[in-house]
Amino acid sequence: MGGLRRLLEAIWRLVRFDALLPREAQNHYPPGLQALSKILQVFSGPQAQRGRPGERLALALETLGPVAIKLGQLLSTRADIFGKAFAIDLARLKDRLPPFPTSTARAEIEHALGRSVESLFTSFEDPLAAASLAQAHSAYLLDGRHVAVKVLRPGIEIRVAEDAAAMRLAAGFLSEVSATARRLQPKALAETVIRSTELELDLRLEAAGCDELRGVMARDGYMTAPRIIWEGVGKTVLTLEWARGLPLSRPEALLQPGLDRQALADNLIRAFLSQALDHGVFHADLHEGNLFIAAPAQIEAVDFGIIGRLGAPERRYLAEILWGFLERDYERVARVHFDAGYVPRTHSVSAFAQALRAVGEQVFGRPASEVPMSRVLIQLFEITAIFDMKLRPELVLLQKTMVAVEGVARGICPDHDMWQAADPVVRRWMLRELSPAAQARRFLQDGAEALQNLARLLQAPPSTPASIPPSQPHWIWLCAGAVIMAAGVLLGAWAF
């Protein structure tokens, strides 16, 4: 019942703000939605007169809680799809929400850390930015270091639980009434979003994620992360060194002297791809409010509450799909989709490759500002329907981050070429992981693992099911292992 109440409240708020089917877009709706939009206008309130559709949607989402605000943050990264004014109106959801009192933040810090604020900081200032789940304060440690202190909003766990109940209810309803929605796996999608939001409610986990990704980022240098101050970390409090540069959400950030926008956008794309492909772990909330930039092309990320992870198979599929697009080898891209199980084998590989070509060829070789991304996304959605492609819950964070990162890169450099930026990272991965030398190393590793398994079998007591049957002498298995190892050595020597 709590979820139903929350869902109905969300719908009612959107109607009152005229943010569900805004009147400004009525001429673009099909006849049925035009009629529904006119009916909803009757129930709109005084909030419906507050400026543009984006402004009204931002205000409505702000009142609906953290999960709705996360959606608004994602939409705000795609000015190329929804329009620049719409994106600007939603940008306030990134770090300009109403803060809670500094006295409340101080009390929360003392409760979480078990020590007074004065025992850790020489100064602790009023909030400088407030987002959906927490707000940030500027402070100085006793040793003089400038730090940022993140404090969770009081009672935010209750709001998140209410949002989760409403989302689960809405997902179940969509699954029952819409075949199109079922293909998008709304229940699995809702659980993925809910789980990632729940993990953000423990700032100790965020501190660990930041520390891990800081080490990952240092290997490539495309992006950096602040150092964690562990004595200032608790479940509801996170202290880290002050980020360098200006937040990208501020208009003046891109006006800094000496800034190289092209290199900055390239570094953003490459940072994300190197994290995902090379290390299987990536920052999954890369909107402008979480990125600090400095000349000439330095990027420092904050807010590591949402961390995405990819297994080895998913990393290989991603790399091969990107490589296929870079080489404009649509047949290869299609085969990878079938091998990964993204497209049912009842369809034709060649027909799917043809559909991918129809998308890819209108993108390559053209400035980003000339590519109508809204039309491309509609075409992609139509293709997924034709070929019975379903949403993959394990890839939701990856796909959502890719959409956001590409949108942010376009905002930095309107004519940015994402594919050119991706090429060095993807090429490096392909040469390292799919070269003959790499295949030889994997062959050797598989052989060594097989020998270890055989050794465990030989050591098992005769009465156990794992023992080797008398009809298969031990020396046969040992010879087989030796042959595997020898073949691996020969293959490795040839590769090198």
C-alpha cells in the first residue's frame, strides 16, 4: 500500500506541474495522447504556470525524492536529444537542491564518527552543494589540508525505501499491461536501480569504491580521484581531499583559460572505457555535477556511490562490438551480439548486420553536432524490437553510463567524435587480449588449471565420486596434461 500511495503521488505531482504530457508538446503527440494531455490540463495546478517544461519537471522531480532526481540527472546530460533549454533546466538537480541545516550535519558527523567535529576539523563551513542523497561541506583538517565532507540527508533511507516500493509496483504493472515494456525487463531494471541506490546509503562503501578506482585511474592518467581521509569516514559521513578545478556543472568551468575542450572530451571517453574494458570496474555516475575540470584537460571525479562492474565475457563482448563499429565491420558486430545472446539465434546474422549498418553509416564521418541523436536512438529502439532484443540487467549501469558520458562529452565539445576518442583504448585492448600471444597465455593458463584439477582428482579418496574410474589409468590423464602444456609452450613460442 505504501508503494501504491507513492506511485499515485508521483503521477499526481507530475500532472499538477504539467510535466507528464506538457502542453507545449501537444502538437507532436499522436491523437490519443493529445486528448489525454488536454484532459490532464484540467487537473494541473498553479505550479503548471512556472516557466518551461524542463523547469516544471525539475521542480516535480525534486519533490518526488532521490530515485526521481537520478532520472532527471541522466536526462540533463542529453541536450542533443531533449534540447539545450530542457537540459539546462534539469541541471539544477545535479548539485543545487535545497540543503539541510549545518547544525544537523555537524550532529550527524559526531554521531557517525563518535567524536566531535572540532577534534577532526579546524573549520567546517556551510553546505556548498546539495544533491539527492547528500550534501557537501568545505572543511580543513587539523594538519591544514582542505577537504570535502559529504553527509547523508537525515531520513533518506525511508525516502529511498518508499521510492523502491513505488518503482517495483510500477514495474510489475508495466510488465502486465505492455508487451513492449516486458521486452525491456522493467522488473529487472527496477531492481538494478534500487540496488545501486541502496548501496549509496552507506558512505563506507563509497569510500572503498573511490579508493579502488583511484588506483585504477592512476594507471592511465585520463582521470583522477581524491584521496580518502579514512578517519573521517562513517556510514553517513565521507571525508576526502578537495577536488582540483571547477565542477563541470558551473557555466564558468568551460571558460577557464588554457582549457582544451577536445582533449578534455577525449579524456572523459577514454577514462570511462579504460576503466570498463581494462579493469572491469567503472564510475557509473559521471554527470557534470560529479566532474571537476582544470586546464588544460584534467578531470577529477567525485561521488563514487554507484560503481559498475563487468565480468571478463562482458568486457570482451563490449570491446569487440566497439572494435567492429570502429572498423565498420557490421557483420562482426552482429556475430558478437549473437554469440553473447543479445539477439536470439532465430534471427539472421546478415539481416541484423544490415540493420546495424543503417545506424552506423549515418554517424561515422560526421560532426557530432550534425548527428540527430534522437532519431538514431529511435531507430535503435525499433531495431531492438524487430530482432527481439531484451534489456540485459547486468548491463544497465554500463549502458546508462555510456549514454551519460557521451552526452557530457558533447556538452564539452559539440563536434566531438566519440569513436575517434575511443579508438586508442579499444585498439589497445584488442591487441593485448586477442593477439596470438594473449591467446597462447590463456591456453597455458587453461592447461595449468586443467592439471591442477587433475591433481585434485588423483588425490581424492577412491570412495568419492570424484575419483578416477579404474578403466582410465592415471598416466593417461598425466600424459594428456603434458600434451596440453607442450602445445601451449609451442604456441606461445610461435606467437612471440
